[in-house]
Amino acid sequence: MRDWRIDITAPLSSRHLGRKLANYAKAVLVHLELSGKLGRGKLVSRLKNRAITGLSIVLTDDRKIRVLNRDYRRKDKPTDVLSFSMLEGECGDVVPDSLGDLVISLETARRQAREYGVTLKAELHRLVIHGILHLCGYDHEGVSAAEANRMRRMERAVLELV
């Protein structure tokens, strides 16, 4: 089993929350690894053949995540979580030991927590799982309904177990 290293960047007022979220992300990664689900599609062999042990999580606000969403996804609006893989695309070999980066908007997470009737902690856990699954090759946009459902089922299963 890998010794996962989770780096957190968070506003000073959210550092304690960030540390707790790092521990949760590590538990999610360990669970996925032990269950043999730490990779989907072409990423399975990359994850097996490389010493991937790192993940970065950035907690930010709607203004900053909107800029990232606009620049990288061409959607000029805030979003809840963005995933930037270090295993594929133009960043595929930039940081050879990193799974990638998650960027989470605390403002959007708070709004969604109120909307869904859950705690901020529960919503952040869902967003961490969602982002990690994207980094592991799971997707729900631009794929078949079966593939999108596979990701949703995986998200719910991990949320219940970790």
C-alpha cells in the first residue's frame, strides 16, 4: 500500500478544516487502492507502474475557481470542484509522483450543503471523493449513461464506507 502525501492550501481561517480534509482524502485513496478501484481505463496501468503517492488540495473561493473554470473548461462560472490530473494530458509527466490537484470552492460547498440539507463537512467529503474519482479516470460528462452511472455509484459507495 502507498504512503499517500496530501498537500493542502487553504485560507488561514480554514487551515484546521483543510487538515481534516487531507486526512479524509488519504482514507479515500487507501480505500480505493485496497479495493482495487484506484484507476479506470488507461490510468490503471499508469497507476500500477508509477510511484504515485501525492495529491494536492486547494480550498478557495468562487472568484478564483471561476477563473480556473473559465480558463481550463471554457465555463465562465464558479463550480464546486475542479480536478487537474498529473497522469494524463499535457501535465502527464510534470510531477511524476503526484496523482493531481483538486481545487474546491468553499463558498459553493457551503451553498450546496445548505441546498442538499447536509453539513459542510459532508459536502466537502463528497467533493473530495468526486474529484479523486475524476483523477482516477472516472467521468460523468461526455461519456455514456452507463459510465456516468458507474461514477455516481462509486461516489455513493465510497461515501458510505469512508
